[in-house]
Amino acid sequence: MAHIDAGKTTTTERILFYTGRTHRIGEVDDGAATMDWMEQEKERGITITSAATTAFWRDHTINIIDTPGHVDFTVEVERSLRVLDGAVALFCAVGGVEPQSETVWRQADKYGVPRIAYVNKMDRTGANFKETLNAMNRRFASNCVAVAIPAGEGEMFSGIINLLTMQFRVYHEDSAGTIFDDLPVPDDMLETANEYRERLLEAVADVDDHLLEQFLHDQPLDPERVMAAVRQATIESKMVPVLCGSSFKNKGVQKLLDCIVDFLPSPVDKPPVVGYDPAKPDKEITRAPSVDEPAAALAFKVTTDPYVGRLTYLRLYSGEMKAGSYVLNVNSGVKERLGRLLRMHSNKREDIQVAQAGDIVAAIGFRKTTTGDTLCDVKRPIILESMSFPEPVVMVSIEPKTKDDQDKLADALVKLSEEDPTFVVRQDEETGQTVIAGMGELHLEILVDRLTREFGVGASIGRPSVAYKEAITEEVEAEGRFVRQSGGRGHYGHVKVRLSPTTDGTDYLFENKIIGGAVPREFVPSVDKGVRQAMANGPLAGYQVVGVHCELVDGSFHEIDSNTMAFEVAGSMAFQNGVRRARPILLEPIMDVEVVVPEAYMGSVVGDLNSRRGKINGMLPRPGVTVIAVTIPLSEMFGYANTLRNISQGRAVFSMQFSRYAPVPAEVSGKMFKNVAI
């Protein structure tokens, strides 16, 4: 996991080569990387979809997922971290800690994933291991400790010093990194190596009391005990071992593989997975990572394969699953048949008969399983914690080019939205258009490209627009009365609600405050449902309303005519009547933007950011460039890549990620809605 261009796929390609999984090294720049198999990935030289593979090193099986670095595809990192036991965070030795590095680090914190860090590109001009390590400790508030350091940097990078064994590894240049010598540490590096080693031993001594005693009394430390303590500290997330190398120049990758085996947890090192009994949601159930336990797995990804159809990626937490057997999808309540089980190597498949606890496999045959569903033993059900995904922020309208494309488009959009939880398809009720929403312009561009290539659909898309939201700012009381008499049995529903803004950032909160049965209990969920439906279209411009605390305070019913539909409509009417008087405001997505700009163009770039309603939060000088951290509304960022290229003569770069929703200033919303009467 890492920022764009830190070298994730290049490092994975080297791992596959050294573990014997491939017999030649695939290069990203040549479009020949094994893990970047999509046409769009080969053309652009970026990773778009996470690819899984299995490699073997020192009699250990390593399941690897190579994730994208671009923020538009952050869902791939999110769902991978949810099911993995450990992570390797890559950092560019020149760029240091970049914005997406922070995002993936936070995602790993969220799922409690132990990690090791690998500082890549030590051969590049401007590489600075010490500064990168310091930045990691500053920005992450984690105990990042070097276990290996570079001998020289940039063009002078000659090898790697292992601080645990105090050996200096030098690679033979013409051997693609397969031949190396382990030598004593050079005299000119000895002092630096000892300083770093001292810090490493200090960190390790905090974990093991026996080592602490030896350390305080200046006694030699037992190397095996030190290794065990580093492993324990890593698994407990008390320490992050930091390595270095240059994957492109084939230096340091075997050491990285050793550290994955030595320090990152195996499934057995992880505590039993905790789930819930579907019949009693407050009852916790645990499953240990053992083949003797009942089977439990999480579906973390669904893809459409042109040859075998629907592929569902699974992580098994306990038990085993066999090809041809049945499992229960607890979320949908459906029994699913495991037609075939596959071990994936990027987009290549290998049939297997049995998958066991700890495995990451793909299954064919599931019809009703989506991302985040739990699959388990039919007789021993359990629900595992699902995944949360960010909401899309950019929308475009999409239309089929011909009548033939119309049916194909609907089918293709359903398949793509099944694959990607951050891709949303909806019908605009006012215009009748199909609207697709995603995480950014690149995200939607790739999806539209896939529609043409994979599904053969001709489609035209509109200009990108922003996914605004609406919110209320005042407390109001409102009434909804739905009465229809049409001969025979009629409809009667009457409710009074109090609407107010939520105080804790919750999107929606419903409370029944009725005492005495003015609205019978069986109709209360219908009122809730009606309010939710009405919230989908706000009064300002039809955007979703969020941040609403709705209290049902009164109402009335009819012994014969009242029914669920009547109270649903009454709830919807009450919300619509109240929301217009609650001083609604428009909310817009705000982005965290980081611009890396040479000093000569600083003035022009800052001026342009200010003109886009940007709020500059800080500037960090780096050799020859300045990093500007700024928050900007997404609506002001369309086309920014071209503008930045023009004003900096192509020398400035930027990265952007979603931060939060915030109110649109009155003068801006005034221009947007001058024709809307409220």
C-alpha cells in the first residue's frame, strides 16, 4: 500500500521473480507487469484494480494483494486491508510521506493491521532515508524504527546494512539482484549503523523485560530473542520496522521478503475473528483460525471475468470450504453453491479443491453474494463485521448511443456497480437521465472506458458535476396528513414530527417520542421509511438531505382505514412540509489537495489556488520545491490538472482526496439558485 508511483507494482513484480512465481521481471513502464493486467493499466502505467497472487518464500505461503495508489481507487485499499493480516507500506525516498501514504496508513489503523515500511527508490537523486524516517514518525505518531539502513544515497547507493546482524549486503549489478555478498559493515558507516542499531535495541527492550535488563547493563543481546521481540512488537502494532532498497534496481527485495516472514503475523498469530449470531445480534461469536472450526469467510471483492463469469474473492477466517459444497450467505439468507474454487495469480486462475483458514481464494457459482457479505457453515451461522466505503463525490450523466446499446448499458452498469461499491448508478427522476457517480474524474473515465472495451457498449457522457448534499439549520415542527376515501376501505395516516439538525454528524436519526399510542407502534417504522424516502430529494435542488434528527411527537389514526402505506405517505409529507421552513443549506464536498511546485512558480500557483476558494493550511519546503497543503471545494477543481500544467510549464504536480462536506458560502449558492423560490 502506498501513494501513487511509490513502486508497489514494481516491488510485487520483483517478489514474484525472486519467489519463482514468474521467470522474468515484468516492468510497469513497458506495460508488461504481471499484476497490472487490465488494458487501461498497461496504457497508463498505473494500478486500477487490486490484484491477488500467492508466492512461497522460506517454506511459507504468502498471499499478496497489490493495491492502487490513486485516491480515486481507494476502495481497493479499504477492502484489501479489511481482510489482510499485515501490510507493507511503501515510501518514495525522494517524496517521503505523501498524501495518499497518510490515507492508507489511517485505513490500516482503522482495521488494526500490523505493518512494515519499505523506503523505496534509494537510488534516485534526492533520496533521503533519514528525512523519510523522521517524517513517518512525525506524521503517523507511530514508532517507526529502522531495521536496515542504506549505504549511500542516490547515485552513491551501494548496498544495505542489516542492523540486526550488522552485515552489509552488496548486490552484483548484472545478476538482477539474485547474487549478493554479505560483508562486514564498512568503517565509514560503522558509527551511523551503531546509532540506528542503538535506537532499534531501545525500542525492542520496551517489549521484552529480559532484553531491557541486558540492554541497561550493556550486556550482548541474544539475536534470536531480539528477532522474536521485533516480531511481537510489530504484531501488537507497538513498532513499525523500516527497511530500504531500490526495487527497480533489484536491491533489497529479498530482505523485504525475509521481514514479511519474520515480522508480519500469520493467520495463527491473529486473535480469533469476532462475529455475531444472526438470530441474536447482541451475542458475540468467535472463530479461531483453525481448520477444525466451522467455516467462516468474508467476500471482499466481486469481479466479472470474460471467461468464467462472476468471480467472488473470499478470505477464509476459519474452517475449510470445498469445491462443490454449499455455504450460507448470512446477509441475504441464501444458500450458495461453491461451483469452483480458484487460487488467483493476477488474472490467471488455478483450480483447487479445498480452501482453508488463512487462504485468499476466488469462488465461481455465487449468485446473490456482494462485497462485504459473510459466507459460513450452513449449520453454524455467524455474521462478520462488514466494510464501510466512502460516498461518491463526482457525477456524470450517461446515455446509450443506439437502441441496441440501451439494454446492454443497463446490464453493464449493474455488473460494474456490483464490482465497485463506490460506483453508484441512479435515475434522475426529473430529467429521466441515467446518472453515474464515482470517486473522481479518473474513476469515471476508466469505468466508461471499460463499458466500451469489456461490454461493447456505446455511450455518451455529460460533463462532470458535483455530488452536493442538503442540510437543515433550524428546528421546526411539521404535520403530515394523508386521507383518501375511494369507496370501501380508505387510507388514513396523520403524524406530527419535530425536525432538527443532528449534533454529532450523524446523517439521520429517528426517534419515537409518542406516549399513549396516538400512532400505533406497528405504523412507526412506516413513518420512518416515509421520512427517509423524502430525504432523497431536498428542497433546494433535489440533492439528498443529511444531518436530520426526526422525532415523531404526535399523530392520529383510524381504526379501519389506517395502514402502513398511509403512514409512509404522511411521514413523507410531514418532512416535505417541515424541511422548507428549517432554513435548508447546500453542502459541498471539500478536498484535501497537496501541490508540489518548484519555487519559481509558487506565486502563480498560490494565486490560482486562492481564486478557487482554496484555504492554504501550510507550506513545507523540500529541496528545490515547496509542498502546499490546501483545502478546496471539489467544484473548483475540475480541469485543474491542465491549468497547473500550463502555469508551471508542466513541472508542478498535485494529489487530491476527499476530506468532508461543508456549507456552500451564501454568495456562491446565491448564484447557483437564483431561479429557485423557497
